[in-house]
Amino acid sequence: MTQPVYDFDLVCIGSGPAGQRAAVQAAKIGKRVAVVERSKAMGGGCLQTGTIPSKTLREAILGIHHRQHNGASPVTAQRPTAAALLERVNDVVCREQAVVEHQLHRNDIATLYGDASFVDPHTIEIRAADNTRRVSAAHVLVACGTQPTPPPWVQPDGETILLSDDVMRLQQLPRSLTVIGAGVIGIEYASMFAQIGLDVTLIDQRSRPLEFMDHEIVDELIHQMRKRRVTFRLGEAVTSISVVTEPHRRAVIELESGKRIVSEVALFSVGRRGATDGLMLANAGLTADNRGRIAVDDTYRTAVPHIMAAGDVIGFPSLAATSSEQGRLASCFAFDVPARPMAPHFPIGIYAIPEMSMVGSTEHTLTSERVPYEVGLARYREIARGQIVGDDSGLFKMIFHRQTRKLLGAHAIGTGATELIHIGQAVLALGGTLDYFLETVFNYPTLAECYKIAALDASNKLAL
């Protein structure tokens, strides 16, 4: 039987971490590959509105705060303008776009711009402003990412009522900000804007934010954010959001408890949903769940075997790093390239101010599973590098099994936490024990010395 001839061996819908990495992987083994991107530049939401711009904004805020704190700024104690903060963001985004596009082009990957939708399981229509074309593919990867869930009570306007994707388009900084939703994105933006002096209120109907993180680490984050005058309204549900224009434009947030919060800007950050609405999945024999997500098996195949999905559109863990690895693995599985599944112990980084990171198990998880453990703590104020960088509130902890002494988890909050955690990740993946940290010499002065201090703390507790 004659095999059908397709335009491409693989078409990736979306050029974020999953689509980009899948495309490069397929190109490296000689496949004909195309990437479809709905925006004007490659990189997807990760590069346009998400990971890269938000983390660059954070660094810009920290840089301004550092200069003001050290008296080197001529406008000490003045809040920066939105233009000043976003200038660095735009510069980094443009440079990263060039890097992504160069990588795709040097691997002979076709870049197609427009909105993609399925015509049938092997055919994709791409609608751009000036033309519409169709391409066929032996395999398709859906890596379209997610979009913010809008509030049910009011239409976001990008000025007074914001979604997280609107932050990078702010024309001016408000004096007050209410963030609705204390998930990762809400926590990050609340802490950033509090750092530069905005009056920030954070609302969430849960009694504890970031429940998947170590409770002690989250408690420290809340303590530090309260020091920057962030008001937490936890256990409070929002019943409505409205906009008033007199005497000037403001957002009015009504809570179930009867409280009313008024601020210049409200940021609605209550979850995201898969950006699958326009894909015409039914034409390919696929469906999405009520949050726009696509179900896949262990090889990232959907219900239609030649159509894969990876990245945020398949749900947890929805991290740029894991999405990239999912894309690579999906490409390997599609073309029968031997590959091992993604390692279970991936790190989680939250780029709040201060930043947090974790790998492995938390104390509350181990307690619920009745696993015997011991904890070792190290505080940045005890570490020479902590004094050097001026961070006296950072906290690092490791959790070890009481009998086997194996490392079960590592958790950090403070300067460099997302970098520091990778040592624990490596030891955890290799099945290392407390003894590794007791016997290993770490550079001095470094934040990595926290591993030695925390190990000694745990060893002393186990000796008792």
C-alpha cells in the first residue's frame, strides 16, 4: 500500500518551550518540521507574557531597590515608572526572540505564523491576517499553552482590571493594587509590586497559599511580604468586581464576608485554561476538558495516536522547564527514538521576592504518609555568603529518612534559592544520603554551604 505523502513529518502548534524543543529534537534526526505560532514572534507565551518577561521584571525591580537601598540612585525613595521597568523587559524579550528564531532556522525548521486549527487529523489550517494556508503532517504536537481565566463579573480592560498577561503592557504604575488569587503568578506579582512601594492586597479563598510548598517556607514568605505591607485576605471569596469612574477610575472588589476593597488596579489571577478553543479539536477526533486541557498517556500521545500534546496544555506541572522536556520526549516517542521518562524529582521555582524553590517531599506530605524523617536547617544569617549579599532572612532545609538517612526533600527561600536547589536535586535523584553532605567540602563562601550546615543540624538531631 502506498504511504501518504505529507508536507511535514511533524508540525508543532505553539513555539513555547514544548513546541520549540520538540521541533529541534525532530530536526536533529532528519525530520521535516514546522512550527506554527499565533503571535508575531516565536517563543510563545513563555517569552511574550509569561516566564521570561515576568522574571526580567523581577530583576529590574530588585536592581532599582538595590540602588536605592545603597544610596546610589539620584531618585532614592521614588517609585520607578512603568516605562523604566519594562524597558529592560522589552530588551531581553527581543534578544531571546532572536535566539529562538535563530535556533529554529539553523535547524531548517519552517516557521509559520497564524492561528492554527485542525481540518482533519493530518491537516492543519493556518489563518494569518493576509492569507490562509493548509499543511499536512504525519505527526502533530499540540503545544499551544494556556491563557488566563477571566473574571465572571467584569470584562478585563488592561487598565483597571488586569489579567496576568496584561501586566507587561501597563502604561503607568498604580499606587494601589489588589491581586485576586494567591497562586504562583499572584504571589509573584504581589511580592514584586510591594517591593517598589505599591499598596498591595492579596485575596484568596484558601486559608493557605501555595499548599504544595513546604509550610515553613511559605510562612517565611508571608512574613517577609507582610513586612513590605502586603495585606493578606485569606479564606475570603470574591463575589463581584466592578469599576467606578468618580472621582477617578478604581476597581471595587466585594467579598463574601461583606468587606469591600477599593484599589486603582485589580489583577485577576485565578488559574489558567488551555488555549485550545480555536483549534477545532473535534475535526481531529479530540476533545478538551472543561479547562481546555488535553489528556495524554505516558508517551504524550492523545486519543489519536499520531497527535501528541505537551506543555501547559496537558496540565500539571505546567513549568517551562518540564514543558521543554515533555516536548523533547514527545518527539522521541513519536519517531521511536529510545528515551527514558522524565525524572520524577524535578525542581519547582517560584520567583517571588524572596524567591523559593523545592525538590522532593514536604514535611506535611511525609507526615500524612507516616514516613519517619528528620529535618536539618540552615539560615542565611549563619552563612558568610548570606552576610555578603545582605540576605539575613533566607532559610534552607533538608529532610532525611530517619532509618535509611536518604535525602527525601530540599526546600529554600532567599537569594539564589532556585539555583541552590539543584544540588539537592542531583543527590536526591542518585539516592544520596545525609553522609554525602557531611563528607563533602563546599566552596567557601557560597550559599551552597547551607547544605553542610543543614546536614550537621540533622546529624545532631539524629544522634539524640
